[in-house]
Amino acid sequence: MSARLRLERLSLGHRLGSCRTGDPEIDHYLHHAARNEQAQGLAAVHVAVDRHDAVVGFFTLSPLSLRADSRLHHLLGRNGLPYPQIGGFLLGRMGVDRARQGKGIGGELIELAAHTSAAHITHVGGAFLAVDPKSDTLVSYYERFGFVRIDPTGVRRRMLRVLVR
Ligand SMILES: CC(C)(COP(=O)(O)OP(=O)(O)OC[C@H]1O[C@@H](n2cnc3c(N)ncnc32)[C@H](O)[C@@H]1OP(=O)(O)O)[C@@H](O)C(=O)NCCC(=O)NCCS
């Protein structure tokens, strides 16, 4: 990531208190659930830290399998795969401290999440990075980074970025 920030796996030493994204649900997760979920193996939590050791943003990654229906085949550009499920990764939660928003950090975190996921493909396989945008406006934000909505007509906003072509 950029020279001013470094990416680390969340540990007990990180000070999370000053990182507030402005979204109460995301903030509650970071301050009250992230460490527990990571300890339980539900998600890996990656934090962006500045040169003063303050956490300025974060994202989580988890394994995810999706039903291999025709829409998923189409998005992945592969037809007739003989599997009921196809595996990938979920960009579960993400946020940037409100005071640091609008400076490209969110975009950098998305690229790092894709890069981290792609690095794991070598060892465990995986075809996509998925995200569930919290709002309709965020759909267009994730589109900037190559995510495509699985079902544009559906209620769910789930989007995928293909990791392997
Ligand atoms: C969404 C978020 C991570 C973006 O982080 P960021 O560092 O500000 O993002 P970037 O600097 O890379 O991009 C800024 C751009 O994203 C846009 N953007 C930010 N939040 C947005 C939203 N909710 N909907 C649509 N666009 C949004 C900004 O308008 C800005 O647009 P511009 O480039 O045309 O000026 C940050 O706003 C955040 O933490 N929000 C609260 C938590 C949240 O919603 N997390 C995502 C859950 S799915």
C-alpha cells in the first residue's frame, strides 16, 4: 500500500478507538466484534496503520462458496463446470476513518483485498472476490474496482470481481 500506510493483520496491540467510519454498524463491528470473529476463524481482519500507529481503515476476508448457477458461470466466463458450488472469498466488512475518507484509501484497501485473495488461490483455489454493498450508492463505488452485480434485477446487491481469467 502507499508509503504513508502499512497493512497488518489485526492484533491485540492495535488501537482501534480512533478509527470511526461514520457507519454505526461498521464501527460497532470494528470496535466490538472484529477481534472475536478473527479469533473464532470467521474472518481475517486486515488493518491499515499510519506512521503514528493509528488504525485508519480495515477490511475483512472470509472464504465463501456460491451456488454454481448459470449467472455465476456467465460471470466467471465458464460453462458446464461439474460442481454444485464454486469457491472464492468475501470482502465482508470494510471502512475508512471518516477524517481520512476521499483520499483513495478505500480503493487501495479493495485492491489489497483482491491481491490478498489472489495470493491464496495458489494454495487453496478460489475464483472470485465477492462483496455485499451496504447501500445502492455503494454499488457504483464497487463497480469502479471491477465488481459486477450477480443479479442486477434481484433484491440482493451481491457483486463479484473475477480473480482468475
Ligand atoms: C466506502 C468507504 C470505505 C470509501 O472509502 P474512501 O477512502 O473514502 O474511498 P476512496 O477515497 O477510494 O473513494 C472516494 C470516492 O468514493 C465515493 N464514496 C464514498 N462513500 C460512498 C458511498 N457510500 N456511496 C457511493 N460512493 C461513495 C466518494 O464519493 C468518492 O467519490 P469521488 O472519487 O468521485 O470523489 C468509506 O466511505 C467508508 O468507510 N464508509 C463507511 C463504511 C462503509 O460504508 N463501508 C462499506 C460497506 S459495504
